[in-house]
Amino acid sequence: MNILAAVSRKIGAPMHLEECQLEEPRDDEVLVRLIATGICHTDMAMRDHKIYPIPHPAVFGHEGGGIVEGVGRSVTSVRPGDHVVLSFGFCGHCQACESHHPSYCEHFDDYNFHGTRGDGGTPLSQEGTPISFFQAQSSFATHTVCNERHVVQVPKTIPLDLLCPLGCAVQTGAGGVINSLGLKFGQSIAIFGTGSVGLCALMAAKMVGASEIIAIDRNPARLALAKELGATVIVNATDGPVVEAVRRAVPGGVDFTFETTASMTLLRQATEVLARRGTCGFVGGIPAGTEVTLDVEWMMTGGRSFRGIILGDSDPKSFLPKMAKAIENGSFPIDRIITRYPFERINDAIADSESGKSIKAVLQFPA
Ligand SMILES: [Zn+2]
Ligand SMILES: [Zn+2]
């Protein structure tokens, strides 16, 4: 079928809305009409080949939310008319997938970053020229096809422009705090970076009842919002040494740190403010080969841990419906970080994301 997609043709260049062709869903795939999609910094990093050289032309976007329009013959979990959010790709049969940790799928890169579905084919083309498919969905488009495994049904009572960030920012931030770190009522956390992932982590920490939530950034407006969303202490990194500020706020250190900025300087600091037996979790678009120096004696003698996290250890079909409920009942006020744009203003939305003017830009598609 013909669809309208935001095609990316060059590193750093604007995307253009162009007519493309989308294959019919295969037996195990779902055809989805997009209603909304979030924009994530990974979209721009991928456009610019900073993490992975996905061949151009490509259609990015990996926080899609929409309505099922058709299903392949073997699809049983959703049917036309259902509201869904689209998640990351995974194989479904490796050891990680079978133990419900699909974000550590052995074939993760094949399913998400190689420009194809995972089997070498892309459902997207233009006049016969293949177009790279991204993160099992390419949601910067009016329609997509997605394997049933990566499609999560959500209640129709919650607007899809609030739910679409479940596919990446919410899984990464809230999942990181709840699933990966296992933050419990009464524990403390310092969150480095108050972008969409950092603020999702913060809202999750507030939701589970953290005693101290320290938010660290350089942007005063973001820090003010962090305070409104539940930060007990805000630290502006431009005001002086961050480690001292956190230690002043929580003598003895914090139980957890969550580093979202991909800065190795901050990552090191995130280990230095840990309490004994504390854990530093880190996320973000960190290129292969990146190194950081740790004080190993400090980590060892205090029983401190250092933990990489992908997509919040989320098993999307079980975790995302719970987060949708939290959004619906107001305990996870994601609307506070969303700025909406019509699809045709995608380049403005990207510019505002890159400048920091928008925290979570969400594109809305024409009905
Ligand atoms: Zn993302
Ligand atoms: Zn797998």
C-alpha cells in the first residue's frame, strides 16, 4: 500500500514527507495506522550514524502508537480496531527472550539496527528502492507493519499521544528504576540528566515512594520541572561539584544512581555518590568502544555495583500495560513532559528536541 513517511536521506539533514510503499503484513505481522509517535534522541543519533550506520534512505521512529488495521493469518493477540503501542524488536527464542529479558536478545541488533525486519528484508520501499526499516517499526510514517511480538495492546480509554512513549522513554526510564534497579519504598536515588528518560525515571521513583530523589542537570527549567514532578533535591551541575552536592544532600550516599546522559564524566560521578551496597545503573546512546575509569577499590570495598541497562529490562507485553494504567490513574503524569506537533512539522519537532526546547516531542498523524 502507499503510505506517507518521513524519509531520512542524509546525515544531519531534514527528513522529507514522501510517498512510499509498505508491504502487506506477513502471517505473523500486524498492520498499524499510526496515531502518534514520540521522537527520541536515538532517532537522530541513528540518522547521523553515531551509534550504528543504518543505510540511508531510512525511516526512523520507535515510539509508535496506533490502531490495528489488519493482521496476518497467524496473529492471535490483537485484531483490527485494537489500540496498540509498538515496542522494540527481539527474536523471541534465544535464552534472553525465553527468560523474559528480550531487551538483551542475542539478535537485538539484527531486529532493530540493521535496517531490516531481522531476516534481511525491509517492508518499506519507494519505486522499488528499498528503504531501511528501524527498530521493528519505522513509526515516522502513517502506517507500518510490525511483528506481533513487538505489538502491545493498550486500553482505548487513554489517548495514544500519551501512550506512545511507552515504547522507549518510559520503558527505559521507569523500567530502569522499577525493573532493573528494583528501587523500593524508602530508598534513595540520584538521577543524572532530566531529559525524557531521566524524568520518566524520576516519576517512577516518586511513584514507588523513594525517600530522596536527587535530580542533576544544567538546565534550570528542566530542574524546576523535576522539582514539580517529585525531586526532593535539585542540583545544577553548573553551580559547582556535583559529587559534593549529592553527598551534602544525602550523607552516606544514595542507594541508587541512574545515569542517562551518556557522559563518562557524569557516569564516574554516579559511582562516587553511591552508598555502601549501592548500584549505579546507566543507559543512553553510548557508542561501542567507550571506556570509563572507576575507583575499583571504592566499588569493591563498599559492595557497590555498576550495571548497564537496555530498555529498562522490560518485557513489553507485561510491563507496558501496567505503565499505561499508571498514566491513566495519574500516578505517572507523562503529559507534563510531552509537546505535540503535527506530523508535517517533524523537522521542527526534531529541532526542538535537539535544542532541549521540547522534552518529549510527540508527532500526531492526520486522522
Ligand atoms: Zn528511544
Ligand atoms: Zn532473542
